[in-house]
Amino acid sequence: MKKSSRPFGKVLMILAIVFFYLPILYMIIFSFNEGKSLTTFTGFSLRWYQHMLESRDMMSALYTTFTVAILATLISTVVGTIAAIGLSSSKKLVRDVVEQVNNFPIMNPDIVTAIGFMLLFITFKVERGYVTMLLAHIAFCIPYVMLSVMPKVRSLDPNLADAAMDLGATPWIALTKVIVPQITPGIFSGALIAFTMSVDDFIISYFVTGGGVKNLSIMVYTMSKRVNPSINAVSTLVVVIITVALVIINVVPAIAAKRPKKAEMGKRKIAIPCTIGAVVVAGIIAIFAMKPEVNSDLPYSGQTLYIYLPGEYMGEEIVPLFEEQTGCTVIVENFDSNEQAYIKVTNGESYDIIIPSDYMIQRLMEEGYLQKLDKSLITVWDELDEAVLSPAFDPDNEYSVSYFWGTVGIVYDKTKVSEEDLEEQGYGIFLNEKYKGDIYLYDSERDSFMMALKDLGYSMNTENEAELQEAYEWLVQCVTTMDPEIVTDEIIDNMAQGRKALGLCYSGDATYIMSENENMGFYMPEEGTNRWYDSMVIPTTAESYELAHEFMNFVNSYDMAYANSDWVGYTSPNLAVKEDLSSEEEEGSYAGINAYIPRTDHPLDEVFVFNEEVKKLMGNLWSKVKIAASNAK
């Protein structure tokens, strides 16, 4: 029986190894891919490693990750070890209470801990950034150190310290020469756990940071919104660092064990501290090597520009070149949604430029959170497309300068979906059971209700509750009969790989999808669609008012607008850039891709208008739609 189970056990072990390590191998291979695709290897290149090393944001994130991890590990290890030793001499009641309190953060969900830290810092008006992240990491690492050290302390003879002092040792000597060497394995394992927890943490770090301070986890999260192969490069670097550290930790003791036994006592005293010291020194050397360079003395030297925009929404060259030209420091923070941006701005977070969408700009204007531009400082008005000037939400461009713009439409696989079906049915194709189980819905109440309302012949800005209720029933029918997958930015990679027949998609995302897969098309129904604008505005809390105008001019100048739009895929407000990128004569990156050119002459296309009551109603109804979708599965 035992013999027959061995092959099965080996197979399970091999499958487990493949399951864990094949994705890592895949990631490493594609970190050397010449193209941006995560599925098609187009040739060997170090392009993404070069981009990683040249990226100030990535280097800053690595710097923050490892400095916080090392400092949090050292401090939490010292504090946790002293606390564990102290508890061993405490009364049983005190010891039991402290142990239960110590276990609570370990068992507590990270999101609860994160919100608790955030509220603590907000309550005491502590400016969030590097220090708050470090304090939070120390706090959640200490319980793991104590949990690792306490069993070792319990295993000691309680009279050991007394015996040492009876023989003439001071309390400090008794602690460092007698107690600590006996519990060193527990201290070392606690330190490793603390370091791992700190490097790996995302949720707590995300809630307690600010001022543009990001660790690697936050950086990767913001980069994952759109395809960026630099994720593979930076992740591969981390894997290499961890692998080297593990080899050192495991190989050095093995080599030391082969030395003559007479050195064994000395080994016990110095082996682990030396290993820890070597790792710390190597980490510090690496950190200083990664530390971003200080900008030279230029017109805006010493000033800092804080920009708040959606993740992966700016070309890789924009910030470094702007810093090089002006001498300022640019700190970029990313938001997941317009609503998140609204909360930050209304809570008094200081940004010099934010880039929200049209309806949110309208709301911020109406509520007095934006300041007017000095239009005399904007020098690129003549370069901008007329279609982005004087938008409905800001008729005189008193508050905003366009950043990107576009439409919403249907991205579809031309090998699965006929254009005749699209022309005949429009948005109604999402109710065609011919495509059951083969569609994506976008997880946005605004865009989903737009689709339903337009198919029903209503305005997407309707305030009529009966029409909204009818749109709700349309969406419920869709999710209960069509088995759609409700996604957000995952649709970009998934449609580029042809995983579904069709889905609702932003034009800029469709542009990327079509550039990656020639079988993909983009269709805008005749019922009308959402024409949207993402624009740069200056909050009332901005501290670098003139520098903000300088950036607006810079990012919309021809060369920078070209690089920005070419990298991101969304339509540039610079008219010449839009024409050149879509021109076959100029061999533009998006020549022949209709998604790149927004539709501007259709009478049923609309721009979203903010309405608080309608927003709440749509939000509640969309939640019910998703519940219906879950119940239908």
C-alpha cells in the first residue's frame, strides 16, 4: 500500500511545483520580450529592464520597499524580542492577556487593520507618507516576532538568568550573552517573517501612505491597470533578490557546518548575526544604489508638482523629461475611480493637478474645489483640437485643459461577430442569446446604464425614474439570460487575447486591443454613446500654481503629446498628434484603427452630466444587477 502511494505522491509534488513555479517562469521569460504583449514573444530584449532602471517611480518604489522592510524588521525584532523576554517574567494573567492582544492583529483582516491605521493618522492629523507607512509596518510586524520568539523563551530554564548573575554577570550581560544566544533561532525566524510581511504588504500600505510615497506592491497594483511589461522586469528582479538571499541563508550555514568542531562555539555566537549583518549591509548598498538622483538647478528647482491621475495613464517619458526641463520634482499618485479622487480632494489632500473625467470636473467646479486657470499662461490653445475646446461641462475652459478624450463602444472579435448583427441590433446585441456566455459587461453603473438607456431610445442623462427602472430591467435580463462576465480593466488583456466575442469598452482601450490583435474591431452604435473628456484641473489646495500651467503646456506640446498618446493609446487633444498617429502616410501607430478617432458629429452622442440623485439611484440599481448576476450563476 505504501509502495503504490509513492508514485501518486511524487506526481502530486511535481504538479504542485509546476503550479507554483510555472507562472514565475512565464513571467521571467516575458520580462525579456521585445514587445508589449504578455502572450506573444516577439524577440529577446532588455528594453523593459532599461525602462525599469530609468523609471524614477519604480526606483523610488524599490527604495521605499526595502528601506521600510529593513527598518521595520530591525525595530520590530528588537521590540518583539524584548517584549517576549519580559512577558516570561510577568504574572500569568498579564501574560495571557498580552498574548491574546498580540494574536489579535495576526487574525484581524488586513483591510480592518488598514482602515484603523488610516483613521488613527487622520484623527491626530499626522501627514501620511513614508513615516506613517514605516510606523504601520513596525506595528503589524511586532506580533509575528513575538509569536516566533515566545516558544523559545518558554523552553529556557527560568533560573538561567539568575544563575548567570550569581556567577557575576550583569543583567545586560546575562541578557545578551546567555538568554539571546539560546533564543537566536526564534529571533532569526521572527525577523525573516517580519521582513517578508513588510515586503509583501499592499493593503495596509495603500491606506496609510500619501504624498506620492509608494512601495512595490502599490506600484505593481497601479501598473496592472493596463499592460506594462515593466511589471515582469521588476517582479523578476525581486525574485532574483529573494533567491540570492535564500541561497545565502541556506548555503552559508551548510558550509560552516563542515568546519572543525572546535569552531562550533564561535559559530553559534557569530554565524547568524553575521548573516543578518551581511543581508542588511547588502540591502543598504542596494538601496543607496537605487536612490533617485536629485534634479539639477533649473527654473523650477526645489519646487514639487503633485499630480493625481488614473493608473497607467501617462507615457513613460513625460515625468522624467519634465523634471529634466524644469528642475522640479514630480510626485504622481494614482486613483482607481473619479469617486476616489473626489474623496481625496474634498478631504483637503493637496494636489497641484488632478485629471478626472467630465462629470466629476463639473461636480468639483460646482462645489468650489477648483480654481480658475490663468489662461494667459496656457500657450497650447492653438494646438488643441476644436472638439476638446469649450466642452459642455466647462464652456469657456476657465477651469480645465484637455488631457485625453474619446468615446465608449463595442469591441468585438471579427471572427465571431458579424458587423451586420452590430448594425442591426446595436447595444441590443448584448441580449442576443447567440452570444450567450461570450460577452463582457463593464463594471460601471454609468456606462452600463448608458448602454441600456441608449438601446431603449432614452438619453443617458435622463432623470426619469421610470426610464431608469426600465434600463435596470434591461440589464437584469442581460445578466440573467446571457451569462456575461462583469469586468473592469481586465477586458483589455482578455479581448486582446480573443477570450470573448464582444464587450463594452473605452475607445482608448479598444485602440490598444486592435493594435495587438488584428481580428478585433470597434463599433459605435447608431443609438448614440458616451463622449467623454478627461481634463487637467487645478484644485484650490494647489501650492505650485504656475508650475501646474507649465506642465499643462508641456504635456500637450506636440512631442510630448505624441509620446503620451502613442504609449497610452487614448486620443490626444493635440490635433496634429491625433492626425499623425492615425495617418497611414505618416505610418502612425494607430493608422487604420477607427477606435482612435472619436466620433464627433453624431446627434445622439452625449457627455455625462453630474446629478447626485441619479448617481445614487444608478448605484443602487447596479448593485442589484450584480446581485442578480451572482444568483443566476
